[in-house]
Amino acid sequence: MPNFAPVEEQLTYIKKGSAEIVKESELAAKLEKSRASGKPLRVKAGFDPTAPDLHLGHTVLLRKLKHFQDLGHTVIFLIGDFTGMIGDPTGRSATRPPLSPDEIMRNAKTYMAQVYKILDKHKTETRFNSEWFDKVKSADWIRLAAKFTVSQMLEREDFHKRFQEEKPIAMHELLYPLAQGYDSVALQCDVELGGTDQKFNLLVGREMQRAYGQESQIVLTVPILEGLDGVQKMSKSLGNAIGIQEPPLEMYGKLMSISDEMMWRYYELLTDVQVADIEKMKRELHPMAAKKDLARKIVTDFHSAEAAAKAGEDWAKQFQKDEVPEDVEEIFIALTEIGGYIADTERGAAATVRADRLLVRCGLATSTTDAGRKLKQGSVKVSDHVLMEPYFSQVGPSPMRLPLRVGKQLRVAVVSW
């Protein structure tokens, strides 16, 4: 019989990096019952394989699944090969084009090769929702649809907004929350996980289980991870993502480019480090050392400890020790020339620089308009950090050496104040 940790200890680990639990008291009761009976909870998260590659933003949910797995519960990695053909309307302002079965399966195979870098393959129950939906008959769909009203569906924010703006809502999109809810019935879930943007769909699962005579699942949402810019949702289309299949050095360098504030959020959402240990690190560890530790942990997760160590060494040689190629042109600039200001922080002076003027001054753009276009395209890097905003900040003494890359062009700006 599994030896489950005390309920309070389990809750502390589960709540780390969680946005909301509906309802926490019910989860505590389920954990208590599980501990008494020795029967693990059934915990699932569904993934529609609508794109071939995952980035760190996707792994927030996988990490929370792992936490339940660490605690001894049964984790279900559900591949939505059926729902993927519908297309999740969450956050969409227009109907998503459905994918073909062949596209879905190609992406699903890629997903499975990636998720087991976090989940224990031998302890994970991997399912496809076509297992039950391929058997659902027309009459079953009618009975399923009868359990919810149109007005309930229009309470969903994205549907409501499109309805108000007189934008089309396809009938098959209304079926998506019902299908996701029925997944919980078919799998007899105790807990379902999803991003905060999935809350409506997850709550439909609670209602659906009650309608089928099951005990309602607990809904646990996780935050949407911000990308390298620290502002917008991590997304490959925005150029602010870290793909989990990226080379170790590239992954390491991108992690080293995030802000100190965002670093702690990444610790919370992308690692297994306990909250108490994170708080201790905040008090006792220098931010640079903490960031290196974060980068090492994450690169180790998706590559290996050896690859992480080498990436750390290579990054230090290339950036921290300013070992750039000797023939790279250095351009000496006064901060006042390009527009910027200095702010004092606990770790010294933080120089805020106007990026478009800096690019023009370094000969990497013909005008501020040209520079702005390159920034929006995500083709500008500062110390290997993709820069898309008109301003950026760096902490350090004067003069500050900034390796700038636009495509294959490289300059080193030496900014003083």
C-alpha cells in the first residue's frame, strides 16, 4: 500500500505555483481519503497536439502533474487526438482551423517524446480521447449536449466577446467544452489540471461528472508563464519562448537573460524546488548565482547534467567574461547620446537604454524606424537575449559592455555614463 505524506505536506507541494484550486477543502478531503485507503488519486491534464514542439510555458502544467506523481498519485497524460480535430476555442477571436488526423498523430508522437523528460514514463497513464469518442454515437452526442444550455456556453468570455462583436461561433466549437468535460467522466478523474485560461472547460468537467453520477473532480489551474520579455505570454510567435528541444547553450543563455524578478517566478513554476527553499535562496543567494542554478536545473531536465555544466562554462566564457571574438568592432557611446537614464538598485546602477537609437548608433539599423521593425521581428539580441521592446535595462558598472546581434552582424556597445 502506498505510503502517502501527511495531507498538509501534500497540499503545500501541490499549491506551489498553483493559481487556483476549486475547492481546496474538497482536495484536502480527497487526499485524506486517499491516505486512509491507500488508493492514489487519479489526476489528469489534457493536451491537444496542435503544434509539434513544446516550450517551457507548456511545461508548467507538466511540472504540476509531476508533483502529484512525486506524491504517489496516478497521473494521466491525456492526448486530445479527438478534441484536437475540433480545436480548442480558448482565447481565440476566430474559429481555429481543424487539423487532420495525420497532423494530430504526427504532433502527438513528438509530444510523447518530449513530456517524458519531466514525467516518469513507467508511472504515467497515457491515454487518447479517441478511445471513447470513436465509440460515441449520434444519440450519445445529443444526450451530452442536452446537459448544458447555450446561455451557459455564452458565459464563457471568448464566446461572449465574439457574440457581442457579431463574429462567427461555429457549432463544433460549442462541443469542445462538453468533450473535454466528458474526458473526466470517461477517466473517472479526481483532479484535473489546466492553465488559468482553461477554467471554464475544467468547471464543465465538474458539472459533467455530477450529471453522470460521479463525484466532482477538483479543478487546479496554473498560471500562464511570461516569456523572456517578462510581460507577454511565452509564445514562439512572439519570439520570447524557450523551446525544450533547443540546444543546451541557447537554452542556458536565454534563461540567464531574464530579469531577477522573473527568475523567482521561473523557480516557482519550472522547478521542483520547495517554496521554503526558494525563500531561503532569496535571502541568502546572490541573484547571479541563483540564476545560474536555475539555468543549470532546467537545462539538466531537458538534456543532461553534463550538458548543463558545459553550457554554463561556455556561457561564462562568451558573456560573463566578455570573451567575444577579437575582431568584433567596439563602439564607445555615452548614455546621453542614445537616450536613457540610471537608477540605483540594491546591486548597483541599472542603465535603461533606448534600443532603437543604440542600434542606429552601432550601425545595425539605418534609422529608428528600421530599428523598430527589427525589434518587432525579434531579430535583435542583447547578450543573447531576444529584445523586442523599445527600452531595456542592464545592471552593472560604467562602462557597460553590451554584445549586440542583428542576424549575423555583431557589435559590442561600450556604454558609459
